Amino acid sequence: MNNHFIKGSASFKYGLVDSGTSYAYLPVELFEMIRKHFDWYCNADPLNNCAGRRVDKDNTDRVCWEYIEEEWP
């Protein structure tokens, strides 16, 4: 993800196809790894990475951001 290896992800023998929908159905352990990576990535450069407002940042079941078209056309 973003040219950054997610530690432990090699133990999963499945590929992920982005369907273009807003939802992803993953094993809980893999979702946890991806969520932690998003947290790491966003905190690594908060001015440039994940600049939008994170929605429900305290809800560990979600990883989503608000998109404002005027700011990011």
C-alpha cells in the first residue's frame, strides 16, 4: 500500500480487487492491518497525507474521509 509493505499481510493468500464501491469485505485481521497502516500514513505527514477530515476517527470499524469537491476538484 503506497509502496509500503504492511507487516503480516503476506500471511494472507488472497488478492484484493477494488470494485469501485465504498465497501470492502476483508478478514478482520487484514482490515486491522490496513486501518493501522492508514493511521501510520496519515500521521507521517499530516499536512499532505489524508488532508480531508476523517469521519468517525474514533470508530475502529471505519476508515473514511470527507471529500469536499471545492477543495479537491
